[in-house]
Amino acid sequence: MGADRLPAYVPCSWSDERLSLRYRVPRIWTQKSSRLFGIYWSDRLGYGRLWPDPTDAELAAFYDVPEYKDYLAGKRKTSAPYRSALLSRLIVKIAYLADRGVNDPLPTIESLVQRDRFSVCDIGCGNGAFLRRLGTAGAVIAGLDPSPISLAALQSAGIEAHAGTAERLPESIKRRKFDVVIMFHSLEHCRDPSAAISSAKSLLAADGLLVLEVPNMECIGFQIYAQCWWHTDAGRRLHFFTQRSLELLIKEHGFAPIKREFQGFVAEFTPRWIDVMSKRWDSIFAGDSHKAKPWRPSLLRSAAYLPRAAISRSQLKYEVVRIYARPI
């Protein structure tokens, strides 16, 4: 197989299903140069993966960018506000009025746990922003993350911190049991999502609650903008889930989904979001002569699919899917 060619099919990492090539990724958008990748997909599973697997050195480079380091450290950059045109403000207003997503998982967690004091482990916790909210609400909190930047942020906030990954739990935590295990936007970054779910289950109490949140790759935004959609982030994200594939995966590990929530609608129609996606398009496809490219993001293209998105069912409308599950 030549360096400029991709196979038609690759195996799924957690199922016998074969995945077919759906999108070419000429380069990883954070890199000035990188080799060719592909996003492979199964319609039956509603699942995709990046192929070939990035090497350890490539993965390190994909994460080694200032913006991501700032995110891991919990730093917020301030920038000049966009001067939105009237059409843009109208589009955002329509999206806002149509948004029925559940943006905050904390009330649902509290209602499902139904106890004043409960323990939580956040796998892939980043800078611990949500853990701090849980701690304020009375939970006993612990965070797990492989990044030294994240661990430093946790320690500075007084949060119990453990260095490791979902696939390889550290000895310091692997024999513990928690009432709640959460993985917010971390499963899709794991090399082995099946091993990650197995680890999460091993940390749960018998009546514990697993909470998973991932980008929703059934979303119309992904269908339109594909490789340059904000949540695609090919390179750092290695796996691409929908509600269907996420539930299939956890059911294989003995979980029963008990609640689903979706969030994220307005942001996709904001000037800042569209500007970021258009810059990603430029980075990914600059100098690429291949015809298989998505539309370059623009205000008018986003406006064109807003009516369809606004009236669609949640699986197509929202950018993020959240599943609550218990071990059977």
C-alpha cells in the first residue's frame, strides 16, 4: 500500500464488523505536515475509527500545541468579541430558541445517585473543572489523567490526582470502588475503547453509575463538514461514536443504559465556531488536489442546514451525546 493510498476496509477495534473508508484526512490539522489518514465507518454500528493508528510520537505531537496545553491547565484565553452581522445574530437567535439540550449533567447525576455523599472518579479529567463542581456539591472526588499539565492543575486545586490512562489504571487507584465513574470526552481519545470501558467497570461499585459523554457523530454538522467539523478533531480523536455504537459497546461489557441526554446546538452557528472550522478546512486541505472534500464552512452553508437541524430528532441535532448506565 503506497503512502498516498488507503485500504478500502479496516477491522473494527471492538467488533467483528469491517469498517469502510468514508473520509480521507490528508493531514492532521494541528500539524504543518503529516502522513495520510482515513476515517473508516460502519453504518450498522454507527461507529468510526481513524486509521492507521498514530504512533506514540505522532500522538505526542498532535497534543503538543499551545491551545490544548492551555485547555489542560484550565487557562482561558480572552479575545476580542466578534462583530456579528445582522444575519449571523438572527441565525444564532433561531438556534437558541430551538435548543432543548441538557447542558449540565450534575442534576441528573445527583438524581440517579440519590445520596448526599458519594464518591466520583473522573477518567481523563483534564484540568478537573467538572470535578470541582462535584466537590462543591459534596462529592468525594478523584481524577485520572495522563497529562502532567492536567495533574498539576488538579494538585493546585487540591483534588486527588492519579497519573494514568483508562486502558492502564495505575496501582494507586485500580482496587478502589466509586459510586460514579465519568468519562467526559475521553473515550474517543483512547487507543482501545473496549479496554477503557472494562477499566471503568472495574472501578464501579456494584450499584454504581457510569456516565459517558462523547461527540455525536450522527449530528448533521458532521454530515456537512466531516473532517473539519469542530468535534471531529482527527488525530487527537481516534474513535467516532453515535448513541447507537456507544450503547452497543457498553452493553458488551455488561452495562444497561438508563438515561440519554444530548447537548450542543447554538455554538455551531456562531461566527467564532464557523471561523475555527474554516481555518481547519484550510489546514487540512491546503494544496490537496483530491476531489473528495467537504464544503468549506461558512455562515451561509450553516444557515442553509439550520432549519433541517432545528426540527430534527436529537440524534441528528446535537453535537454531544451523554449516556448514563449501570452494571447489570
